Amino acid sequence: MTLQDRSPEPAISGKPTSASRTTLSHIMTSHDTNLLGTVHGGVIMKLVDDVAGAVAGRHSGGPAVTASMDEMAFLVPVRVGDLVHVKAQVNWTGRSSMEVGVRVLAERWNESTPAVQVGSAYLVFAAVDENGKPRSVPPVLPETDKDRRRYQEAQIRRTHRLARRRAIMELREKAVAEGSDAD
């Protein structure tokens, strides 16, 4: 078989941002607290990863695994009795990877006050097949000006992630070449 005999991989149709946008809500209880009496950051991070994984799986049409979490920011403490809403959407897609943006909001369960943003994060997911190998994902189709801005910002974060990884690998290779410990 020659290269010309191979048929190209069929193009995957894009999906709009809204197709996989998801919200997960959870009431925080005393089981979620840290030693200071506020909700443990790890509990919030798990909710962030859970909703981002659901969004990535919906967008890609199958399993997706967390590759990295960037810029997890905790803005305001979450308390017992807060109703936490974790909202996520795909901001950007590559061949097999997706950046998912997540906003964390909290409101008192028994008050009618507006929810306040308490955190945010960006996660990168890789779509995988049944053997754990990367598989192609549909392109994301930003629908609004805000979606288009998020797409452009995600491209900047990707460029920075790749540059950081490249710089670290070069530094480690240099350390190994010089005979020093690279760990």
C-alpha cells in the first residue's frame, strides 16, 4: 500500500461551545471542612475535575483523562452550608486535547442572595480510546464574543504551557549532560 492508497481520516464535525457546557451543584457539609473550619481546597478541586471531565467526555464523545490543571485560583473561602455551583465548558481543542475552563460559585443554601465567584481553574484533558491511546476530538466552535475571547486566551495558555515544558526539558537535559542530578 502506498501513501496515495490511504484514504484520509474523515474530518470530524465541530461542536458548539454550548453542546457540552455543564454545571455541577453540591451543598457543602461538615465532612468537607479543613482544620480551619472552611471547605477543604481539595474538595473544591475534586468537584472542578469531576465537572471538567464530564464536559471533556461530552465534547469528545467518549473517555477523556485529566492531563493537567492550570491556574487553580481560590478567591473566597467556601463555608459549610454553601451551595457550590461548578460551571465548565470547552474553551479550546487540539487534535486530541481540550482545555476546559471552570468557574466555581457559592451561595448560602438558605438565602436568596446572588452567588459569588469563589474560584476558577483551567484543565487540559486528553481524549483516549479503549486502549488508553489518544484519539481525535471535534473542534470547538465558539458561539459568542465571550467564547471567542476564551478560545484566544486558551491558545495563549497552551503556548505558555508548551514553552515552560520545553524550557524545563532543556534544563534537565543540560544537567544530565553535565553529570549533575536532573531530579
